[in-house]
Amino acid sequence: GNSVTQMEGPVTLSEEAFLTINCTYTATGYPSLFWYVQYPGEGLQLLLKATKADDKGSNKGFEATYRKETTSFHLEKGSVQVSDSAVYFCALTLNQGGKLIFGQGTELSVKP
Amino acid sequence: GAVVSQHPSRVICKSGTSVKIECRSLDFQATTMFWYRQFPKKSLMLMATSNEGSKATYEQGVEKDKFLINHASLTLSTLTVTSAHPEDSSFYICSAGGGSETQYFGPGTRLLVL
């Protein structure tokens, strides 16, 4: 079946540290991949996406590259801020406008 | 970006009563909306796909008679939790498709059944 696996949290970092949140997927077709972020008390927001192999999604200093050979879509940021503290969800979809399959979420806490 | 609203944001009800949650796309039309359930420290679980003008498609294990979904217009879908019980307490989130694989999520509704 189709699934998404993320590294377990919580992840605690100091401000300006480098961030990596691992995400791997299993899919029967050619999925589009997403990272969503959920700030405390808010709904999910799209952070970035990639629709085909080798695409790189980027937004707000975050990046993720669609790696078909390793079925991965790891999220990275060179220097995190306290305001990046949130829960990050990796997700995939196999059809346009279709349902999303989410990973379990990774909580990030950035300390000053 | 596109905005999706949910109402109410929080609701507390007695066991055995029904609760209706609304999901609205404010600045775009959505033929398809999705309803998710999120448990504490857990991922989102898709409950059903809501299609405008037709019956919702429920995921395996989700009771369609308990979680009634109505998508009467291109900007409104409702989820009614019928005869709610404490185990139905959860965070319910809707999303609406933006037509380009991007989904826009509502802020969620926290339901507490006493």
C-alpha cells in the first residue's frame, strides 16, 4: 500500500542550528510529495511541494528534494528560528486534487 | 492563498447528542473536500471524501451512519457526528482542493464529548 514514514520526534534544536527531518515513502505510482506545517493552535499550511523526481521544493528557507531512487523527501533548513517551532507533516498524493496520505508528524521545538 | 474556515472551533456536548461541523471555502469553489481526524500526537487520518452534489466516499473503518457528510454547495461541506460518545472526542480538520494538487486546510474543530 501507499504510506509515509517520518522520523520520530520531538526534535529539539537551538536557534540557528541545522535541521533535517527525514521522510520516506512507499507508493504504487508516481506521487506528488508535500511538507505541511502546523503551528500551535492552527491548521495545517502547505510549506513546500515537489511533483516529480529530482524536483526541489523550497519556501521560507526550508528545502526538500524528491529522491525517487531512495524514495525520500527529507526536509532541511540551514538555520532554524524559534518561530519554526511547530509540527511538520510529510505527505503524498497519487492523483490531482486527491486525498493526502500523511506521515505521523514530527514535532520541532527550537530554543533561544 | 486560499482560505478554508471551520465552525465551530470548539464544541463540548453531552453523550448521545449530535454535533454539526461546517467547512467553508471562502474565496474559491471546491468540488471536493476532505474530512480528517487528528488524535493527540498523531497524524491525520482521512475519514471521508466529500463530493459536491453526490454521496461522500468513506474510508475503510469509518461508520457512514455515524459521521454524516453533506456537500450541498461548492463552498460548504458539513460533518455531523451523530449520537456522539466520549471516544468521538478528537480534533476534526477539513481541507478543500485547490485544483492543482494543493489542498487548503481549515483550522480544525476540537470536539469534546462528555
